[in-house]
Amino acid sequence: MRIFHVSDCYAPRTGGIESQVRDLARAQRAAGHEVHVLTATPGRAGERGGVVEDDDGVQVHRLGARIPFDLPVNPSAVPRVRALVRDLAPDVVHVHAGVLSPFAFDGARTALAAGAPVAITWHCMLDGAVPALRAAVQHSRWADVPVALSAVSGAAAERVADVFDAPVSVVPNGMDLDRWAPTRSEARAHVPSPATEGPQAGAGVAPAHHATAGTPVRCVATMRLAPRKRGSALVGVVEDALTQLEPGALTLEIIGDGPVRAAIERSVARRGLTDAVTLRGRLSRDDVRAAYDDADVFLAPAALEAFGIAALEARTAGLVVVARRGTGIEEFVTDGVDGLLVDDDAAMARALVTLAQDPGLLARLGAHAREHRPRFDWATALEAAQGEYARARALRGAGV
């Protein structure tokens, strides 16, 4: 099958869509498909204007323009997209969408006009945008276009269904579960204080004494340091938790980089948290994996997390995930079984206090996470994508 992926963003930019589109394209290429990526993101050396790169067998068409800050947009790319669809005749065009994806939606319109089967996957939560988008769809031809609609999680799919009033499938993100599998059979050595030993340990009830300074609960968060990921709010959560714990009971490493990193660093210093919170910057996947070996808990403060691939990687590695309810993370974290789901920042701080005070609970949740592998491997993701491609072709009358 000849597959086109159309995405505003792609490597070398980093982020959820960029990583998933690249990994999905590579997995499909490994499965024997011919795969092309059409993107407005320039290459590492600024390649744009139609330059084609070979990315492990995936043909990446750099259709970006010279725009300040190398923003991944190019309103003039439509003729090139039209020519590629005409000349290469893809079996399906898979469009990857966020709330604002001008290049991707130009690609979708162009492919539809050319008669190609089109599948669109949303990688975002549309909260706040549903009424405006629904009105736009109802007053345009998008209400009747033959497109296979999907999103990366059930939570995200609900919002897309509200916009289009049409069936919306789930095409989950995938990952190499073996690469992120636990490298230890037991949790990192976490010696409980004497107050937690005995009959109550592991009963799920916080003991009266806090964790000691010598046995901190080590937390980690991996994210792009952008406002919507709420890294600054996470620093406040840790500060709140530490006011309820003895000094040294809790530490946090934040992995990632982005436009608000300097603001987060200032917040950490202003709150007097430099001994507890460390910003490690952007790390390679291998270094992230190594960091998880030394951690107990993964924190996911974003309220609009469509899937949460970083949280899935941490969950697969055996960490206890603490995340917000109503997000895509609920696809692979069950409250009280392998993690804790909370309603707001105050509840997240309380969850941290509970885990710091109850090593038995922390150990039980971590043991379940290590012993029960999530289901989101690449075989699952590829099967879901193929199902959407068949649906797109059927909607176009091209058969399955």
C-alpha cells in the first residue's frame, strides 16, 4: 500500500505528533508499505521547498516555506501537494490534526478534491473549540465529506464526534513495549520508616508519620515545556505536597525543554525548591529510559492530554502514574490499580502526600504496573490504522 502522511509538524521538531507520525511511518515501512510524509517542517539544515529526504526508508517531502522562526506553515504548498497526489496516486492520505493545523487541512482538502481516500486523526483535545468548530462544520461542505474520522483516545474521540456528529474511531499511539519494559523485578529500594512497618503497611491507609528525609519518593515528569503542558502548575503541586511532608520526602525531575523553561526555573528558585526540583532539559530516549529506572512516580499535570505517550512509556517502565481524570491517560492507567487519577492540582498534591506516607501503597501500584504490560504496541496501532484506511477507501467507493 502507498500511504501518504500529511502533518504540519515532523522531526526534527519534537513533540507528540512529530514523534508518533515518524514512528508510525517507520513501522509501516518496516511492514512493507511505501510511505511518504508531507510536512511543512524544515529539515535539520533548513531543507524546504519540496526537498525529499530518506528517513529510514520513509520519503519525507519538506514543503515548508521561509517563514520567521521556521513555523510549520506554508499556504503556497497546495500546488505541490496536488502534484504529489496526482503523480504518486496514494492508496490513502492520512492527515494528522491538532486544534490549529493549516498545512494538514490544506492537504486534506487537496486530497479530497483529487478523489483520494482520506483518514484524519486528531492528536489533541478540542475542549473549548467544539462549539465554534461544530458551527463551522455545519455551515460548510465538511458536514458531508467522505472522510474516516479518528482520534488517539476515546476522550479525544468524544470531542471530535461532537464537532462532526459522525462516527469517530480510535487510532491509538503505539510504542516499542520491549524497549520500555521494566529492567527490575522490584521497585527501587525504598526503605519505609518504622512507623510504616507492621500490619498497616500496604493497607492503603496513610500512616501517622511522614517519610523520612533518607527515603524520598522520586518523581519524574517528561513534557514539552509549553503552557498547555502545565509545567509551572506542577511546580506548585510539588510545593503544596512538600508543605505537608517532612523535608526531603519528595523530589521531582522535569525532563524536557520549551518556551517556558526559563519561567519554570525562576518559579523553582522563587519558591525555594532548588533542592527538590531539578530541570534536566531535553534528553535522548535512552537517557529518559535510564531516568525512569531511578524513579518511583510519573506526574502528568496536563488537563488536555489527548493520549500521553510519555506517561505510557513511564507506565510501561513500571512507574506509578499520577494524572488528571478525563484525559487519554485513562486508556492505560486505572485509578488505584497501577496509578492514581485526580481531578485538580490540589488532589494531585494530596496523592503525592499519600504515596510519600504510604510505601505499601506505592509498592502495590508499582508492582501491578510492572507485572501487567499495556496493550499499546505497534501491532495494535498498525491494525487500527489499517482499519481506518479500509474505512476511508470504502467511503470513497474504492473498495477495501
